[in-house]
Amino acid sequence: MPATARAAANSNIEDRLATLRSDLETLQKDIKGLAGEVGGVASNRANEALRSAEKLAQRAYDLAEDTANQATAYGTKAAEDLEAWTNENAETLRETVREQPLTSLAIAVGAGAFLAMLLRR
């Protein structure tokens, strides 16, 4: 996985986490506002609901953060594996290209044309 793709994936995850944090803060403010408007006996229930919502929001945030960390670790591992495989097989590829330059050129042109057709859609 190229560094730019990894950075984009991390940025996307961080953007989602920031949005989740914002939504959770808005939820907490709304529940606190609701609790302020409710009086008497209902005040206790509103406080319980607030605590429950905060616990739920914290669990959701923790789960999202864990998932983002796992996704980042998986992406990093995949990129490292791909880099290692590429480094291991680069010399074999170089030898093949040196031995059969016209065949290598034809394969490269064919692959480029195939990708161009795919990307055009």
C-alpha cells in the first residue's frame, strides 16, 4: 500500500472519529439540556438516562477507536508485506526483462491498455 494511500486511509479514519466525537458531544449537550428542563421526579430519571447515554457513547467511541486502530495496523502490515514481497521479487523481474525485453514491453503495453479500459468506465 503506497504511503499516500495509507495516509488517506488514516485521514479518513481520523475524520470519521472526529465526526463521531462531535456527534457524541452534541448528544451529551442535548441530554444535559433535556435534564435541565425536566423538574422534580423526572430529574432523577433524566440523570440516569444521561449517565446511560454517556456510557453508551463512551463504549461506541471506544469501539470505533479500536476498530480504527485495527484497520490502521492491518493496512500497515499489508503495506509492509507488499513491500517485502516486491523487494524479494524485484531481481527476478529485472532478469526476465533483460532476457526478454520485447515480451516484457508487450506485456506492459497490454496491461496498460487493460487498466485504461477499466479506468475509463
